[in-house]
Amino acid sequence: MRKTKILLAFVLVFLGSLSVIKFTRSYFSDTEKVLGNSIQVGTWGESAPTSTPTPTEAPTPEPTSTPTPTSTPTPVSPVAGSVVINELMWMGSHESTSDEWIELRNTTASPIDLTGWTITNAGSGSGPITLSGSIPTNGYFLISHYASSASSINDSITVDQIVAGISLVDGGEQLLLKNSDETIIDQTPSGAWPAGVNGTGSDPEQSMERNNDPATGWKTCTNDACNDTTYWDTEGNNYGTPKAANL
């Protein structure tokens, strides 16, 4: 009977040891070891938590610059004096009395559209001359009875508008330059021409040209440089500076 009790007690102790071992293993991490009835030092509880990575901030995109729009040039509104009647060969050339021309000058720093502009009286009673084309910045616009190839003007000079109806009265008349709104932009004096010479015989024809300051009036082209082949087919017979600065 005594042996039976001892055996039963031994079984109970053995079973109790198994329960302790099982309980201990379930609460230690995989790094813990059980040696006999002792437990090596390990990490109590569950496995060590993994660290949560700190989120990186998304880079702030740099703002793109908005291109500055280019401005559209404002067209020049022609006013009195913006274009002037700059030179007249009212007597024609030494070769032909019909070889007449009118030169306009732009006094502004912008090109000007002359389309629809008129010059009254230049047709000797046949109505105004209607212009077509553009005059460049500080440039010239030449209106001629003939093309340069058919006139005494040097062939290298381009006529901007050929108007066969030009017929200027030798005794003088007032020319009015008007824009497309009928506003008078410039004019010549009324009455006799204030300058220019209608040569007779071997005397040369000399143009009527504006002074450098248009407001100060007119003069006759007498400079010897005005009669060379820069402007004319031949030297000596005609004085003037078609489509060029007055001398």
C-alpha cells in the first residue's frame, strides 16, 4: 500500500512538472531555452515589437513660373505732322514735264499704314490721289508718274506707288495730305509754290524740299550733291533727292 502511494505521488509530481514546463515555454520567446528544471534568461512575453519607420515627408514641388505675356505693339494713331509732304518735283524733270513725283516722310518711330490716305489737288482737278501701302519708321514713300526705270530717277530707287494721274500745276496749288478719316495730316502753302525751279533751256530743274524741321518751311534743292547719279540716271540736269534725306 505504501509503495502504491509513493508511486502515485511521483506520477503527480511528474505531471505537475510537465505543466510548468509547458506553461513556461508558452510565455517566452523563441530565444528562451529550458534546461532541466531551470529557465535561461530570455525576453519575457511576446517577441520584441518592431519599430515603425518614421514616414518621410513628400517633397514640396517648386512652383513653376508663369511666363509674362508679350505685349502687342499699339499702332500709331497718325496726327498732324506724323507724315509730311517732304519733297516735290512739281515741274517734272529736264527730260519730261510729266516726270513728276511727290515724296512723303514719316517723322515717327513706328511704321504707318497709308492705305486709304489721300492727296488732294495732286491730280490737277481730276480728284484726289488715293494711297496704298506702308511708310517705314523715319522712312520715305515715293509717289511717281513713272516707274524709276521709265523716269529720270536712278533705276536703283524703288517707286512705292505709280500714279499716272499726277499732274501738278506749275503756277502752284495747295496739296492736302489726309488720313483715312479725312483728317489733314500735312499741307503745302496755298498760292504759288514757295520753292523749286522750273529750269528753261539748259538750266536744270530743282525740286522743292522741306527744311529739316518741317515746321520752318521749304527751300529749293541747290546742293551740288543733289544732281549726281545717286538719285538720277545722269548728272547735272536735275536736282533732288528722291526717297532720301533732303540736302
